[in-house]
Amino acid sequence: MDRVTLVLCINVTGSHKLPVAMVGTANNPLCFRDEGNACPLPYFSQRKASMDKFFYAQWCQTVFLPVVRERHGGAKCAHIMDKSSTHDV
């Protein structure tokens, strides 16, 4: 079975949306191999194409934190997640 997970993140007011990230099972998907076919989204590979604590840590470091730091500088902010097994990261 082919499967992908999309990771969506938005602030409470809806005024700032982070780039949508995609999680798939392939390390280098066929559809993104040819020149000019680069994935337009941050792409991560994970065996089950689902969010686990290892993927969450990688997504947080490469997508979430850089975007939030760029937008808010040194200001403090909270990241709230619901119904996720990744809370222990």
C-alpha cells in the first residue's frame, strides 16, 4: 500500500502558515528523481509514512524552528499538539 502523511501547521489566528511537509515511505521517490521534478514541499522518508518522535524531531529542527525563528526572532512562543505520540520528544 502506498501512503503519505502531510504535516500542517498554522498559528492560532490563521495569519501564518508553515510550509506543508510530506512524509513518504521512499527515500527518493520516483516522481521527484528527474531534473525539474524536485519536491515542492519539505519531504521526509519514514518506514510507515507516519509521524513518530524521530520524524517529529527532524521536522521540528528543519521546518518548524527555522520558520518560527525567522518570523518571531527571540520572542517566546508555544507549540501545542493534540493526540500525538510524539509528546515525549
